[in-house]
Amino acid sequence: MQKGRVIQSTGSWYKVQHEKEITESRLPGRFRLDGKEVTNPIAVGDWVDISFNEDGTGTIEHIHERKNYITRQATHGRRGEHILAANLDRAFVVQSIRKPKLKEGFIDRFLVTCEAYEVEASIIINKIDLATKQDEAFIEELQGLYQHLGYTVFTTNANDPECLLPLRDHMAGITSAFIGPSGVGKTSLLNTIDPSYSEKIGEISSYSNKGKHTTTFAKLIELDNGGFLVDTPGIREFGLFNIEPWELSLYFPEMLEPRQNCKFNTCTHLHEPGCGVVAAFEEGQIDAGRYNSYINMLESIGG
Ligand SMILES: Nc1nc2c(ncn2[C@@H]2O[C@H](COP(=O)(O)OP(=O)(O)OP(=O)(O)O)[C@@H](O)[C@H]2O)c(=O)[nH]1
Ligand SMILES: [Mg+2]
Ligand SMILES: [Zn+2]
């Protein structure tokens, strides 16, 4: 038996790295039957024990307990969750200012998930070379907002190695992941951060200004600064998984204090009388866009 880390998964095969070797491994059927609704029982970043078969392939015998993971609601009509990556020291939500256009709702859903699943989160706003004067003011505003909430915000141009140095330092010696829509430049950032990689990057459709899902499987990569990065395929939606309406405001750092003033302990901070969160919002202590994200999320989880 050998302990190793899952560095890539295609759904039926898992690449497991142990020492410097990689063994193509399979998961016995029994792992799928433990009653959990998950589209991928093992994710990139998982630590596993494998046994070796005569043909050189491996069989996954045991999955070690996860330190944490980041997950979202499965899509394409599938029930349950889809785990994006496991055992992370940090997750980055990657957005581009344009092509495709930045989506604040995506960022906020991601941040809520990271709070709920205990993953440190940071934000990358890429393609700043495409920013107009107006965009620049908007980026500054976003930066102020999120940094104030405790999230580091990096503004990047993936084609400019120098501007990536602070981000590169932030990733040294830890396991992190890039998560975001297709075409925002996740793989381009990786290629510039560690020039020994030349992973495939895609085109942006001139019709929709969206990416074309160039990266198809999540992949754990060892960087030359002692860090590990999971580059993930682009996702359109970041649906919350297993977060109840009553707990949602716990994952908005700016609501933690105000919610203690709510008259009812089941308050959802919408229309209830004596709501501390609404009071804080009316006093300008909670950003309107963030409160709007809260309401949208609450609706999406049936609150
Ligand atoms: N102008 C500009 N273009 C960029 C930047 N970063 C990436 N691009 C371009 O954006 C396109 C998509 O980049 P990718 O790195 O493939 O995007 P991705 O996020 O990995 O996309 P998926 O793998 O589909 O999820 C490519 O044509 C890149 O050259 C940037 O900072 N500025
Ligand atoms: Mg990619
Ligand atoms: Zn309230």
C-alpha cells in the first residue's frame, strides 16, 4: 500500500502521485455506494492509499480524511454536490474585468462557500489591461470593499510576469486552487506564474465574449516556488450546496455583528421587524451589492 495524492481525475481514472511517480488508479464500486450524493467521490487534492495491480495500475483502497474542500451544487440536472478540489490552504476566485465581464454574484457565492467550508479565500481580477477608465474606478471600489472584509484582491494581467509577483508569493509553499468562469485566464495565469508549464489556453468567442472550456479536467500542479496549484475547468454557475437559509448570514463577515441585534433568532434579514442587519444596511454599513447578493442567494436556497 502506498499513500499518494490525486493530481487529476477524469471521472473513471485518477492519477495518483506518490514520491515522483504517477499511477493511473481506479476506484472500486463500493466507494460510490456510501449514501452521499456527490458526482465525484474523490477530488483532485485528496490523499489516498493505493494498492498496485499486476498491470501497473493502482486501486484506491482508502481515502484520507479531508482537511477541507470546496464544493458547489452539481449542474446538468444532476443532484448533489460537485467537489472542485480538496485539502486547500487557499482558494482564488478568478474573474476578468472584461471578456467575459466580471460577475460580482459569482464572487460572493464563492466567498460564502469558502466561509462555510473553512477555506481561506482571495480574489483575482484579471485582464486589467482591458480595463477602461470607468472600469478602473469600479475595480478600485471592489478592491476597497473586499479588502475591508478581509479578502486579499489581486489585479492582474496574465501577460505581464512582473505584476504577478505578489500573487506568486502568496502561493508559495501552499496548496491553492484557481476557480472561475471559462475564459477568465486561469490557465494563462498559471503559465506565466510558472513558465515551465505551457498548458493549453483557449480563445474567447467573439460572439459571446465567453471562453470555450479549454481546461477540461482539474489538475494539481507543482510550482517551482514550492507551491501546488489546482487549475480547474471553467464553471458557469457557482451554486451553493448544503447551506441553510438561517445560516447564510454567518458567512457574510460584515453581517456577523449586526445580526446579533436582530429581535428574532430565526431572522432572515429581509422584512422582519427589529432586524439588525437591515438597520446596518440602512446606515450604510453594509454594501448594497453585497446585501443584494445575500438576497439572491437566500432565494436560491429557498429562504
Ligand atoms: N488581454 C488579456 N487576455 C488574457 C489575459 N489572461 C488570459 N487572456 C486570454 O484569455 C483567453 C482565455 O484564457 P485561458 O487561460 O484559457 O482561460 P481559462 O480561465 O483557463 O479558461 P477555461 O480553461 O476554459 O476555464 C486566452 O485567449 C488568453 O490569451 C489577460 O490578462 N489579458
Ligand atoms: Mg483553463
Ligand atoms: Zn435580521
